[in-house]
Amino acid sequence: WMTTNVKKAGGEEGQQLTFDTDTIRSLLDEYALPEASAWHRLRELPPWVSLTLVVGDKGARWHSAEAKEELAKLETVRDGAGTVRVHRVPTGHWLHVESPKATQGALQLALIGDH
């Protein structure tokens, strides 16, 4: 995908990335804001919703105190709220590449259950 963002520049040999770096910086800054967190949305699921999160347990995102606390909250039964199952795969962020069979098993359980 990165090569689609390269154009010729400054003669035959020159190339330049066409990323809009100001927009990228803005998006990254916004992503890091506390109010950008979506944990509250997961805690407030309607009662008819059943959600399975497939988590690459070795991914850095899941090691923060906040993430551990929020996952634990989601896994507890909550009156009047939808259900959340957290399926942990012992791999990093790219779980579909690093552990495809475990990822397939997690998705199979989420989609068709224990049959």
C-alpha cells in the first residue's frame, strides 16, 4: 500500500511520498486523546448484542493497566447489558499472520459456537 503513495519527483531517479503528513499527524494526535477511547461504548452494549473480541495477547496494546482493567470489566456479567467474550490468542498484533490457526479457531467459536 505504501508504493501507491509514491510519485516521481526531481528527474528520472527521484521519488517522493505523497502522504499528507499534516493530516497523518493530526489523526495520530487525535487517536491518542483519552476521549477517543471506545471502552465506554463496549460497556454500554444493548442487551441483545453479543460481542467477541479476539485479542492478540502479546500485543503491546493489551498490556496497559487501562486495557487490562477494561477487559476484566467487559468479561464480567452486567445487568441489562449485552455480553462480551474476550478470546485471547497467544500472539502479537498481527495475530492473523502470526497465529492463523488460533485466530481461525477464535473466529469459528465466535461465529458458530462450540459445535
